[in-house]
Amino acid sequence: QVQLRESGGGLVQPGGSLRLSCAASGSIFSIYVMAWYRQAPGKQRELVASISNSLTTNYKESVKGRFTISIDNFKKTVYLQMNSLKPEDTAVYYCNADLVTSLLSPMSTYWGQGTQVIVSS
């Protein structure tokens, strides 16, 4: 049983910063990719940032230079440092992981329950 637990969301003023964390737990053999998605009210869920097991990163164009994704392989935790936050960053942020639970298992995708980020004066 694999679980992803996000934390670090909250209310912040424009220009402020937040650091999101997502800890993976349970039976995990190998992690291939971890990522952050977000979904604003009335909009589709979108990829914000991802990081692979080779530490290759990918960012949504609008967050480049402001957000940084990182991973601690020992703790099986992925982070999203968000700086210079804008009102349009307001959304529920979801942790995502592509991983295998055992040597003979196929790769599967897992999701966290989400953490709310509100950027407002």
C-alpha cells in the first residue's frame, strides 16, 4: 500500500513564498518520477513541475524561475519551493508519483489528496 501525503499549503500574500512537501510511504521498490500538479476552480489539472530518478526536471513555463522542485531519495520526499507567488498560482496542489512496488510489478501512478494554496492580499 502506497500513500502520498502533501503538506505546506496555506494562505500567502502576492510575492510571498511557500514550500510544499510530499512524503511517499508504503511498499516502494523504485521511484521513476515525482511531480506536482495543480487544479484551480473551474480548470483542468495541470502539470507544474516534475523530477525524474536521474534528477531531470521539467517546469510549466509560467512558473520557471519562480518554482523549484527537488527530491530527497532517502526520505522519499519531493518538495516544491514556490517563490514570487501570484494570485493565478491559487489552486489545490497534488503530489504525483510513478513508481514500482516490487521488482516484478509494473509501474503505477499514485496521487496525494492535495493541499490548498491561496495567494491573495
